[in-house]
Amino acid sequence: MTDMLALLIEDEQAVRLATTQTLELGGFEVLACAGAETAEAHIKADYVGIIVTDVRLPGKSGLEVLEKVRALDAELPVIIITGHGDVSMAVEAMRNGAYDFLEKPFAAERLLDACLRAQEKRRLVMENRKLKLSWLNHAATPDLIGQGPQIEKVRKFIQGIGPTQVDVLINGATGSGKEVVARQLHLASGRKGEFVAINCGALPESVFESEIFGHEAGAFTSAQKRRIGKLEYAQGGTVFLDEIESMPLNLQIKLLRVLQERSLERLGGNQLIALDCRIIAATKTDLLKLSAQGQFREDLYYRLSVITIHLPRLNERREDIPLLLSYFVQRAALRYQKAVPLWSAAQMQQWMQADWQGNVRELRNFADQLVLGVAEFAASPYLSSVEVEHASASSLPEKLDVYEASLIQAALEKTSNNVAAAAELLGIPKKTLYDKIKKYQKSLSLINQVTG
């Protein structure tokens, strides 16, 4: 079954048959109706195709059909067919949201061109709706986006250990989402206190101890008054220590004692303060290897790594890229008050194969650039040569040639460019396929690689 659908409403039988034939030759599956009343049963908000309707119909007019469609789904394309002298009605239809209009008598290629453009728009709209719905369904665990096996494993980890009070070590590359997972653990814990994030790599060593453990007045020259440290501030909550490998060795000893005894002393103080907070540490490096090099305390590593969550790189979970990108684009569009951009399947395929060294963080930045219209990636040739020709082809024979070329290219890709196997798959003689490859050599990107 084709993925291009057209609902045709035309009361003149000759025009209806001719229009149906043109669309079917162009790859559409057509449902033809003689009146609006019959067609209305098929007009639904989730209809994946397009609507082509005459203006003058027995009973309800094409403009009334347009009005109903707009009320049901404003993004469902409606192409209006008008008779000679009905230009004013066509103008009214365009003002009311029609996708395009054709004046009788119209050329077959003009009809097909309008319908192909409308169908592509509808496909993009439906694809983006599906992705938006997918990420909205993740509301139970906000911002933990993904449906692949690796992210599902992380999600199960969170569900399993979240409600416990055990400390956790998260290991993952920069930008892979370590803080997101830490926040999910905090939410799953049910703890009522704050989630306090500390980037150990961003704190100067001179203020590190005071920031984490706090100090008493007079503890050092500039300590004019008591300061509550981050650990104490997070009473009843969660402390997230990012880049734990950057913590000075002398303070690692103090943190180990805090973890073991669940109490702390402020800098310059003598009073033990009972501590009720969960510690979640994160690192982008191998702490055990650092321990062997004397750069990280081995006893602290084993104390932190009772439970370890490993986060995959984005390049290891490429199947989640469409969902993640859609989520970030929706958020960026809302934040910047911009329209949500649409993209083609070819564009998404290229993004899924890209090397995202910055992981999810880089993808999120790219989503912002897409919404703002400044993405450098957008300047690259997303469309295949066949798709480019499809966009520029004007006549029906040209479009059919492009469609045939796309089928041949798909068959060659599926058979690793083996002509004999591709010919068998297409159900044509090998010589015929060679002749067609020669004919479409400008369109087929694999032309110089074929074998067999």
C-alpha cells in the first residue's frame, strides 16, 4: 500500500476519472467521491493524505469542505479545483487556508506537482506530530528521552534504585546526560529536600572545602560569619557531585568520612552535624585507573561505586536521535517564540549518522540553531540527488523517471550495488537494469560502484 493518499471530490465523472488516473500514475492511492457528503466520512484529523476538491458540488460546496477540514485539522492540505470564472472563489479559498488551487482545464503535471508538494508537507507534519507525542509520553520521567535498549536499561536502573538511599556513581562522556539521570534519581527517591548540583571541576581549590563543607566565623581571614556548605544545605535532599575526579585529594578523605559516618564538621568548627542527604557522583573518566595512578583515592572509589550507572554516548544510541531532536526543537521553539521547523527523512537520516562528539548536549545546541535558522549543518546537502531531481522535475514523464530512478537506487542499496541481485529484486532483466542505470546515471549516486 502506498504512503501517498488522496481524497478526490469531483462531481463531473470525466474529470473525476482523468484526475484519478493522473494521481495514480504519480504514485497516489486515490479515493474518488462524487459529492462532499460521501467524502466527509473519510475526513479525519489523523488522515495522512491530502484532499482535492472541486468548488462547485451538488449539496455542500468545496468551500464548505475546506471549512470543515480547517476546523478538524488546520494542517491537512486541501487543493481547490475551480471552473472558469471562479477566480474570486479561489481567492476566498486561499484566504481561508486552502493549500493551492487549480483552474479548469489544468495540465496533468500541474495537478501532480501541487499534490506531491502537499503530500510531502503532510508527511512532515504527521512525522513531527508522532515524534512530539512520543516525547510527551515521557512526562513521567521528564527530560529522560529515548526508547532504545540502552536508555531503557538506565530507566530501569532509576526505577529500581531511585527509592533507596544508596549513593550512586554515574559514568559517562561529557554531554551524555549525567545530571539528567541524577535529577531523575532524586525525583524517584521521594526526598523532600533540594537537589544541589556541584561542579567539582569549576571550583577553585582555595574555596572548595568551604563551599562543600561550610565554615565557622573566623575559620580563616575573610570568614566574617558562619557559612552553611552545600552538603548541609541539601539536608533531606540530594547532592550531585559532577566531575568528582577533580576533587582535591585532601578533600576526598573528608568526603569519604562524611559518606561513612553521615556527619560533617564545618571548617573551623568542632561540632559534628548529622547529615541526611544522598550523594550522587559523576565522572567522565575511569576512576579506578586514576586510583592506580595515585590521582584518586581507591577507598573513595569503592565507596562511591556500590551502584554504578554507565551512560552510553549518543553515537551508541542513534535510534534515539529523532526523539531527542524533536523534544529539544519543541522546547527551543517555545523558549524563543519561533515556529517549529520541519525536516525531511533524508535530513534526519544524515543527522542520525553524524558524529556527535558533544553527545546529547551538542544535539540540544543544534536544535536551538535549527529553530533560530543558523544551523551550519543545515547548509549541507541533505537531499539525495534523486530527491533533488524530484523537487525540480516539472512534467509527469520527468516525475515518473525520477520515481523509477529512486526505486532502482533503493534496490541497488539493498543488494550492496549488485546489478544481478537488484534486477531480480525489481523483477526485470539484468540488461534492462543496466540500460536504466545508464539512463539515470546523473541521478544514481551509486552508479560508479555497481557490480555483477
